[in-house]
Amino acid sequence: MENKFTFRHLLVIILCSFSIIGSVGIANAYGLFYGPMTKIWNVSRTAATLHVTISSVVSGFATPLISKIARKIRMRYIFVFGTVLYLLSGLVIANAKDVMMVNVASAFKGIGGSCISFIFVTAVINNWFVRNRGIILGVILSSSGLSTSVISPLLQKLIDRYGFRISYMATILFTFALCAPFALLVPIRPQDVGLKPYGDASELETGRKSGGNMELKYFSLLFAGLITMSATGQMMLNMVSHIPSYAVTKGFSSETGAWALSGVMIGNVAFKLLVGFIIDHVNVHAGYGVAIASGVIGAVLILLNSSNAVMLVISGVLYGAVYSSIMVCAPNLYGYYYSGSSYMDAYSFSNLFCSLFSSLVFTGVNYLYDITGSYDLSFTAAAIAGVLGILIMLIIKKRYTVTGTPKE
């Protein structure tokens, strides 16, 4: 017997999409603020972007803790707390007098961001949907890229006209308006409102969609491989916010840089849908391979281009595929091998590791830029990391069965 798709299921998809737009889509355009921030406080790019590293590290440590707290108190309280904290800390950043105040506020913003991160949105989706979960997740997460492709040029115009402070404040208020309905209205489980997950009831009974039965072992080849695959995708993802600045260093206008970032977000949308379809109809390994391989091709084309604005945007579209490796493939990869508490622990620890790794990479990219005045080495390293991720994926796929048991 099939559990039907109701208006409430549709409402969950819509409000989850709003939350993703607010917490991820708008944040994707924050790279446009880095230049103005260096001018306001007359500091290096490394100093101006240190708050991003701080927020990422704090968020990474907070996520596993929040996932454990969520087992004891209602997740709705966590969502509301995170939304309010994100708003207040963002307003402090917009009105900060110096970089130190920005860094302190960013730590609190990281805590708030971890409470409304896409990790918990995917947990809600897993509770509400069984059939076509991959494509539904792809549709919801693709809203972040679609929104950024629209927001980036508009935000650049807003910054040019009103400056950093008013523009940053506007983005924070918009984020709050989008995330608040999810925090207040979306039930964590359909059973809470007398409904059932959409899909075939037999799939729920047999556990065919519940994930693998592998016990989590932090020092196993499987977990190390999954962590490395996630880290390589995160390393490539880190370069997205630098694309507008990269365009300027190559002689393109800031407007062209903004359009290149919009191209990335178009690829973000398209590949999340494509990869979600591939996961549902082929397997998650194929989806990961398509996402990372497209990103590698995009990185190579970016490196080879020095004068063609249209090609820069096209390269950005291909590079946008890396978003799907983190936001669509990662939860499905961990769900492929783990289930229940093992899944939540594995995914939360992965997020912690990737946040720490991401902060190191982000800082390293800025240091390299301050030293060399170029992003070429960073994009080259990102492409190499992508190839490494694909090789590890092939090893893991060959070594482990669907249940996570090593093949003989």
C-alpha cells in the first residue's frame, strides 16, 4: 500500500526550500562582501575573512553536540533558537566597529547557523519521504543555487549603491524571514500530525530505504574513505566564494565576477536535480562521480580562461556541480552504509571534520592570495582533490557491499 502525497507534504517541501534559501543560498553570495570589508577596516583579505573561518569551526564543533541535544529536547526549539541567534549575530556584524567585533559575533553566528543547517533539513526530509527521496532532496537543495544566481547580481548592485553595512543587514533580515516559517511550522515527523511518510509502505516495513547496517567504526577504511570524499568536495566548494575575486584578478569586471558566481549557482541547481535523479535511478556512487567530475572540468576551464567572459560563466556552471556532492551525495552516501544513530553520528562527525578542514583551506587560500596575488594554485589543488575523491569512491564501492560489509 502506498502512503499518499498530501498538501502537507508539499508544504514541507516549500518551507524546507525557504530555509535552505535563507541559510545556504544567501550565504553563497557572501563572497561579494569580502572586498568591501577589507576597505572598511583597511585590513588584508586574510584578516577580513577570518570571521568565516571562525564561524565554520564553531559550527563544526556545535553540530555533533546539537545532534545529541536534539535527542533529548524538541528540534523545533533548536530551530527557533538558531534562527534568532543567527539574526542577532548578523546584525552585530553589520554594525561592527572593528574586525575583532566581527570575529566574536561570527562565533555566535556559527552556533546559530549549525542549528538551521541543511543537515537537519535533510533529517526532516528523510522522515517525511521514502519514494523519490533523492530527487526531492535535490529539488529542495537546488533552491539555494537558484536563489544565489538571482541574489548575486542584485546584491552587488546593493553593495555598490548603499555599501557594506546596509547590504549585509538586508541579507540577514531576509535570511530570518525565510528561515522562521520552517522553524515554527514544519513538523519534524509526519506522524506528529497524523500522517505517514510519502512512499510505498512496504519500503518502510522492509527497511529497503533505511540505509545500510554497518556499525560505525571511526578508524575503519569505510569511514575514512567517506570522510575523505566529503573533504575533497568541501575543498572544491571553498573556492566558490573566491570566484568573483578571481575574475577581477584576471582582468574581468566585478559585474562579470558576479555573473560568474550566478553561473555557479545555475550549475548548483541543475546538478542537484540531475544528481538526485541519478541517485534514485542508478546509485549514489554514480551521482558522486558525475558531481565531482563536472567540478574538476569546470576548475580546469576556469584556469585556462583569461579573457572570455562567456566561457567563465560556462565554467562556473560546471563548477557548480560540487554543491551536489556535499548537499545531495553526502547524506545519501552515509545513509547508504549507515542507519539510525550510526548515521547521525557518522554524518555529524563528518560535518565537524569538514568544517575544520574547510576553515584551514579557506585560510590557506587567502594566505596564498596575499603572497602570490593569484588563485591559480588554489584552483589547481581543488581540481587534484576532486580526482582523488573519485578514486577513493571507486575503491570504497569495490570494497564494500550495500550493507557496508567488506567484500571477500
